[in-house]
Amino acid sequence: MATRSIKKSNLNLGRKALAALTLAVSVSGQAAPSAEELAKLGLEGTELTPAGAIRAGNAEGTIPAWKNEPLKVPAGFKPGSFHIDPFPNDKVLFTINGSNYTEYADKLTDGQKHMFKTYPDYYMNIYQTRRTAVYKPYIYKAALENAPRAEVVVTPEGVVGFKNAVISWAFPIPKDGNEAWMNQATRPIQPWLESWDNAAAVTTQGKYVVNKMLVQQHWKWSEPTNTIEDYDPGVDSMFYYQTITAPPKIAGQVVLANDPVHFMDKFRSAWVYSPGQRRVKRAPQIVYDNPLSASDGLATTDQKFGFNGPNDRFNWKLLGRKEIYVPYNAYKLNSGDLKNDEIITENGRLNQDLARYELHRVWVVEGTLREGTKHDYGRRVFYLDEDSWWITLMDGYDRRGQIWRLQEAHNLMWYDVGFLGSTLETFYDMQAGRMLAILLDNEDSAPDFTIRLNDDYFTASSIRRRGTR
């Protein structure tokens, strides 16, 4: 999350939106799911899973049925280490490349198809589909309880929020784009995490410098002790503390951001610390299309995690459900035996031999820039995994309507804690011919789920106490 200045008009829009939040909101006109619809949801024997995914496989048999069977921890895995591939014997079924991609066009996104047009040597290895996104029982219990009571709420300034939901997906049976978009905002996330979110902005010649960033995160939303009576998604619920440790000239820089689950009641609180100045400053610019930390302008702040932050710059439309080849079960990329030079090739892109793509059903949600607002993207199309509501792909269009960027989230199931997460995110700027890779932790240490910190760790005063060069 970088800190360049943004236009005053953008900041003023944010302030006006905040001022309006307390004045009036509107509850979505969508009817709550009927008793017949709700009866389709369940853990066993129903048409839909508690996440709203279609339980059955597809007619061709290329997508299997979802089963409520958590992924078993492979023999030899040690907690705290990189996750062993539970499918080491899976072979590539076939490869999509520049010469045959049109045969699979109905199962590729516009961004993926443009990659084949832009890079003649680009390819995707397709593997057996494995629906490994299976969560703990309390996650599904919360989703089933949310389904009949949750409501979308929209502020006059276009901030989409919700009420009457906790822990898990708010709208397992989404009726429109707003409800679908709230499902990605309320998706279950591992509550505690310390990780290396290292970033490499790769040049057209394949050169890069790794910016090493140690991050502590606390996502209160999915903690099992939350109840609908005592949990408020409008207060700070997601805490993010990032420290740059390399290269030396920027080592010691800190970014702190605290977010609610939805932004109807408050905006993001953010601060930055510069070791050269030894000052902690508020950073209202770390939001929307401000450049992502260490991205060299190849991604916007709100692209990390697929999407983060306020959603009021776009109108959200649900385009339906589709079968798409998406990154999934990325255990090969997760290996601690890999070096960065093995992940990023000399052509400046991801080593596709390490990437795994599978055919999954995804929800397709389109965001179009709202009139009177500003953003680098004029249109964004998101592809959300039906079993988890995690964003797997995003096609980004510029304000001229031209395809611009493809974002991939290479996800896997952290089987020891029962949550899905990203092991690598890639951002291809096809107009610039460059790639950004983030979450490059392979040369450092695996994610730590045991970390526990007091709330005061995620405060500006904590930065002042801990700030060093």
C-alpha cells in the first residue's frame, strides 16, 4: 500500500460519503429467500451447500460433487511449515496454449484470452478439479443462520453494506450484485496470520527487486465466539500491520490499516511511518486506486486480497454462474524449496509449470465505475469461487473500455487450520507487458497462524514505540 498523493477531489468525495453515512441509508428491495429456497441449503443431502454452491458436479463429470469432507493433513506435515501438496500424483490433463485456446474460449475469461493473444508462449496446465474448500462446522452453521435474516444496506453515496449477519457468508442465495459482493466481503478468513507478503514488480526484461514485507493480520469477523447480538461489522474488524524489511533504502517503513467489514459507519483508518523522518502520519490516501505497496504502479491498493476497502466507486451487477478454468490448489507454488527465480521466469512472468488450473463454477460479478466517481479501472469483472466466495480472477478494463490487466489469486486450503488463503497473487499489465507478484514467501517462512497480539498493537502509538530504521 503506497502513499502517493491523490487529487483533493477524490478525498473530498470520501469525506462527503462519510458525512452522509449517518444521514440516511436504504435497505435493499430484494425479497428475503423464500422457505422453499432456504430448504435448498444444507450440509448434507440438499441441492445447495451452506455457501450457496451447487452440490452436484456438472453433466460432463469434469466438476465433481462437493462433499463435506475436510482435506486430510498429509503425513509428514509439520505445523508452521509450508503446506505439503496433498495431491502429488496428479498429472496435467491437458494444456491450453496460444494455438488451441479458442477451443476452450467459453471457459476462459476475457483477460485470460488476452494473455494468449499478448504472449504467444503463454500456457495453462489443467488438472483434475478438486473441491477442497471445506470449512469447520461453525462456519456453515453461521451461513445457514445468516441466510434468512441478512439484509443489504446501501448508503446514498453508494457504499454497500449489510446487517444481521456474522462470521460467514451473509447471502448464500444472492439475488443481485450487491448481495454477491457482500459475500466476498463476509467470506470466512483465517482470524490470525503473520506472513511475508513480499512483492516483486518485474520489468519487461524479467528483472526485479524483492520488497520484503512482514505482515501481521487479525481478522475478527470469522472468530467462532462472535454472535449476532454482540458483533458489529461497522467497527474496526480487520487489522493490518506491514513492515518493509528490504531493500535497505526503504527498510523500516510501516503501513497500518484498520478496516470495518463494511464501510457504512466508518472509513479506513490508516497510518504510515517513515524511518527517515521518524514520524507517524495519517494516510487517508491508502485506499481505492492508490498504487499498492511496492507495485511500481502495476496494481491498485484495493486489489490486494482480490479486493479490499470501500466499494462505493462501482456499481455491482451479478452476471450469473459460469464454469471457468481458475487457479486452485496451488500447493506446488507454496513450496518452501522454491527460489524466487524459479517462480518468476526470465520472460518476466510466472513459471506456468508451477501453476495449477482447474475447472470450477464461479460467480461472475461486474463492477462498473459509478457516475461522479474516479478510479483507474472503468470496469472490473470478478470470478468468485462458488465454494468459498474468494476472488480467483479479475479482468480489469481501463476507462476507455479496453482490457488492461488480469489478476490471479493462486489459492489453497490451509488444511491444518481449515481456511482457504492465497499463496501467491499475480497481476499482469498487458498494456505495459509487465507482471507484479506478491506474497512471495518461499525464501522466508511459512504463514504463522499461532500469532496472537493485543488490540493496541494495531495502533499509531504502537508504530511510534516500535519504529526503527
